[in-house]
Amino acid sequence: MSGEATRVSIRILEKEYHVACPPEQRHALLDSADLLNRRMREIRDSGKVVGLDRIAVMAALNITNELLTAKGRDESLETDVTDRLRALRERVESALASGQQLEL
């Protein structure tokens, strides 16, 4: 990992921005900028929101909502997997304790 930051140019709604980031994060930054640019274009082209700052805030809110929703799904899935693993472990331990053949 390099401590040196590289300068990356990104374009969002026809404006160019220069952002410093570690070289290993360059690709992720470009992908993030591309997603943001697409979302901001969608909002601008819908004609419902006017002004760059308002478009940026709406795009940020939409992306944040998607992130939090996905995070909630991940946490729910993790809980489900943990519960299933616990139940399976208990079945295995019970079968081993009683010397039974275990059916999966």
C-alpha cells in the first residue's frame, strides 16, 4: 500500500473535479463518480428537481437510502444464517451425544 495519493479527474454533469486518492482506490473512485453522474443525470432529466445543489442532494439521498436498505438486508441474512448454523450445530451435538444417525 502506497502512502502517496494520486490525482484523479472525474466529470459529473459536465463539470470536472480533481480528487486525490490512494492509487489502489482509483478504480473504486471512478466507479463511484460514474454512478453519481448517472443518478444526477436521471434526476436532472426527470425535470422534477432544478439546481445542481438540489440534484446532488437528491442523488445522495437516493444512494444513501439504497445503501442502508442493502445493509439491512445483509444484517437480516446474517442473522438468518447464524440462526440456521446454531440449529444445525445443536442437531449435530444432540446426535453425537445420543449416538444417533443424523439425517440432513
